[in-house]
Amino acid sequence: MVKPFLLSHSSVVALCLLLLAPTVRAEDATKLVERLHTADIGTALDTPGLKPWHLKMTVQLFDEKGKPSDEGTIEEWWSSSDLDRREYITNGYKATEIRHGATVYRTKGADLPSFYLEKLREQVVHPIPPTRPDAPPIKPDLRKLNVGKVALECISLRPAKGEWNAPLGSSPAYCLDAGTDSLRMTVFLTSLAIARNSIGRFQGREVSVDVLVSANNTKTASEHVDSLVAQAIPQSEFALTEDIAEVVPPIMLVDGAAMTVAAISQKQPIYPTEAKENHIAGSVIMRAIIGTNGNIRDLQLISSNDAGLARSAMSAVRQWTYKPFVREWPARGSGNYDCRELYV
């Protein structure tokens, strides 16, 4: 039982078949953006103005056939936008992350959390990611969706040059309860759906108590919030120990000029069996930042037409390595600074 919550919604879906209605074009684009912004504010737990909190959630991952493959917990101690600690403990992955401002520290030797582990955490802490200042122009649209007996209205933030009738989820789509600003589902990669099955309230925000992630109608991940409590977080929780090292160096722009990045190794993705059997092919576009050690970090998916292709591509790209960029920085002397952002 999660005592800090007052449950406000019942279950939306377990596994769902998306029934798409025609695009609604009459909705004013500005109003759609404002509506999504309101939903963002109403679901984010990591923004200024909230009291510090401690979160513990149980997570479950599934294989391509929907059978359990990994399980464990994610805990987070949030003090402010500049001070945060996350602890991932599953059978297949263990790591602690501590954030001091823009600097991130992680357990030595630990890789980034898996795609689904981080998606589950995001669904509780900040389910609608902020739009990057350098993102291409978007053209929002509204589509009505019936999931069982539940009527949803899905707002897609599509690239302005994209096709109007592209499938729902080609660009991330955030589905709200009809006529409200309450987020109930996210659809992306066309076939991947994140359903917020139970919603609670915490410090005036709507929080996912239970989440189910499914791809092609097969469950891939789930979470349940065991506890979420507002409490003062002692500074000792954010202390750095010998087994934790800095993994995110300062990011600095280099005159806004395009730079050539030399690759050292680029592992090729494995063609997923399901995609091969169903003759699915397409492009997977990702945004990655290269660390000062030449390794990929903060890998983000931009677009893909299939969840399986995206998972395989992201798994391979995480292992790519590059020759680090070195630059003399007059204001602070000589040093190695990471400044490369690239599309792969």
C-alpha cells in the first residue's frame, strides 16, 4: 500500500490494441502545445518548488516473448534540481548515480541503466521530457484514440516537415484523458506503448503508481511504486565514495562550429529475429554525446519505425567509441573538454 497517495484513476489497460481515429486538424496548434505543457507541469517531480522526497519502486523486465527476464528495485533521493541520488538494483544491473548540479557520478565500471529501466523511472519522475532548445520545428496534431472503453486524446509533436498522416507514435505521442490534461499513455516507436495504469497524487502532482510498457502487444517492462514520501534528505546520502567516479564532464560549446569526429570502433546492430521474420526494415535515428574518454553517453532515441530495431541499434551504439576531442580553453587553461554532439 502506498500511503502518500490518493488514487484518482483505475486501470487503463493491461496490454492494448491501439484503435486510431482520424486526425483532428481543427485544434489550434498553440493550444495543443499549452495543453501538453500543463500536463508536463502536472506530472514532473523533479522541478523547483517541490519538497525533497524519497522514492522506491519495484521493476520487472520481460524478454521478447513476454516472459520475466529481470527484476529488482529503483530508489531515488531527490533534494533539488541540483542534488539527486539514484540506486538501481536488479538481478542484471547494479549501480548508484549521484548528481551534483550538471555533474553526474556513477559506480565505477557500471554502464548506463538499460533503456527500459530508465523509461520506468522517467514515468514516475518526469514522464514528458522537456523540448531541447535546438530541436527542429514541430507541428503538433491531435488524434483520438479508444483503448477498450477509455477515450484518449493523443498529442503528437511531429517534425514540421514530417508526413501529416504518419502512424501514431512515429514521433512521441502523449495521450491524455479526453477533455483533460491528465497523462494516461505515451506511444512512440509506432508499436511501443507506456500505459499509466494507476495514478496517485503527491505534492499536487499526478504520479504513475503502476506502469506497463508493451511493444507489439507484448509486455516488455512494468513498475509499481512501493513508497513515495516527502522528507528531508540528509547530505550524507549524496556523499561521494571511492567506488563512484565522475562520468559526465562539463559540456561546453566550441564556437558553434561543426567538427569531424573520428570513430575508433562501431559495433553493428543485430537484426532482430522478429523484424526479419516480418520483413521489417527502416532507419533508427539517435542523438548521442561523446564523453572525454571517447565513449557514448546520454544516448537518446530520435525516431524509428519499429521498437525492436530501435532496441538493437541503441544496444550496439552504446558500445561505440571515438577519439576524444581536445581543445585549449583560454578562460580555464589547457584541458580536455567534451563538446561533441552528433547524430548517429
